[in-house]
Amino acid sequence: MTDTPRADDRLIVAIDRPDAISGLQLADRLGDTVSFYKIGLGMLTGGGLALARELKDERGKRIFLDMKLFDIGATVEAAVRGLAQFDLDFLTVHGDPHVVRAAREGAAGRQTKILAVTILTSLDRADLDEGLIRAGDVADLVVERAARALEAGADGVIASPQEAAAIRALPEAAGRLIVTPGVRPEGAALGDQKRVMTPGEAVRAGADHVVVGRPVWQAENPRAAARSIIQDMASA
């Protein structure tokens, strides 16, 4: 048996590395096993945009640029217009309706899909209380924010897999994407994630894509780790 499984773009590997060089080294190790990568804010000053363009333009990978933009409408629109010129696949903004509407304007005419962040998967009710977020069950708030973001024109939402099924049941979610971080293979350390499921569970719950970082790039054999995740999703 060869170690060259077919890539499944439902798996998005988060390149949470310090710079573009180490990001490319990870992509080299993963090879054809992974077709979709997430580049986040932490890499922005380490050549993240250059890495995104290298992976997309030179290696044919799909790119999720996870910037979680939030500002006044005019600023968000300008920022998205600048980023969308690279025709990356996904770009995140916070799910406030005014932010989503501005992002849609900025991405007009481009292929970049706008994904709205609901509530970060590293947060629980205690964190929301500390941030003065209104009372209520976290899952209920996530679903409500998702509905409002989709009404405002988001192409999809970011939510934990624990809320994926409820979001998928929304009328507003028809034809839209659900992308789930907070995904951990069976037995993997949770790290800073608090609302998690396995890859297969997330897909069964309605996720279109799962985002996995440390369980892949911290593995002794990242290619094998990615392959295991792909097999778990296939079983769903």
C-alpha cells in the first residue's frame, strides 16, 4: 500500500506556524494528502499572504484566509476588497450583520467566499460573561448569530461542530457553508478548544469542512495524521 491517499478538501489544515518557510515545509511533508490550508492572523507578519499565494498559484491548493475582520463598514469593505484581489477561497469576518454586509461589498465580483465567525470555539459561557455578552446558552447564541450573518449575505459560517446540526437546520443555511474548527481526532489533546467533536462526528452533524491544526502538524508523521482524519470523515 502506498502512502498517497487521495486528498479530501473537506479537511482544511491550519498552518499555525511562525513563518512562511516553516509553512511551506509542512506543506511539503503533507504533499498531495492535503489540498486545503488555513492561514491565520498569527502568520500575517511572517509572510502569510506570500505563503497563501505560493500555495494557491504555484501548488494548486485551496486557501482559507482566517483574518476575522471587524471594524466599521467602510474599513471592512476596503480590507476585503484588497484581500479578495488574490482570489483566495475563504475569508473570515466577524458575524455582526454590518460587518458581513460590508465584506460582501468588498468581495463583489471575486471568487472569495465570506465566512462569518459566530462565537470562537475556544470560548465558553464563563468567557462570554467576562466579555459582557448577553446571557443565554452558548449554542443558542451561536445559532442566532449564524442566522443573522446568513441573512446579511454570508456565504457560510464558522461554528463549533456542536452547533453544526442546529445551524444546518436553519432555513437561511440552505446552500451555505458550515466550517468547523474545534475538531480533534479521537484521543487528541484539546489544547485551547472547548467545544469539540471528532472529524467524523462533525461531518455527520452537517459540517462541509473541518479545520484541524496541531493534531496534524505536531504529529510525528503529519501525512499519516491527515490520512487518518480523511478516513474518519469518509466513514461518516
